[in-house]
Amino acid sequence: MTILDLAAHIADMKHIDYENTLAVACLLELLCEKGFLSKEEFAAKALDMDQASLAEILLKRRSTL
């Protein structure tokens, strides 16, 4: 892999990250507009998940299934 290939791959990844971020932001906005959740609820859950380890998050998911 050359430097040019690596730079192109990074550019592709940035574009994909942007598209994914936009999709999540749109979904969040629609869920809030439709009254399924509030921005405050979303922020609280994001903070909770940010502070939790991956193992804790996976355990919580499994316990609710």
C-alpha cells in the first residue's frame, strides 16, 4: 500500500464517518420531533454509556433480551 493509497483510504473513511454521523443525527432529530424521546433523555443515555465500559454495556443489553 502506497502513501497515496493510504491517503485515499483515510479520505473514504472520513466520508463514511460523516454519512454515518449525519444518519444518526437525522434519526435522533426525527425521534425527538415525533415525541419518542427528548433530547435530555438522549443526552443522559449518551453520558451513561460514555461512562460505562463496553463490557457493562453488553451485559445490560443481554440482561434485557
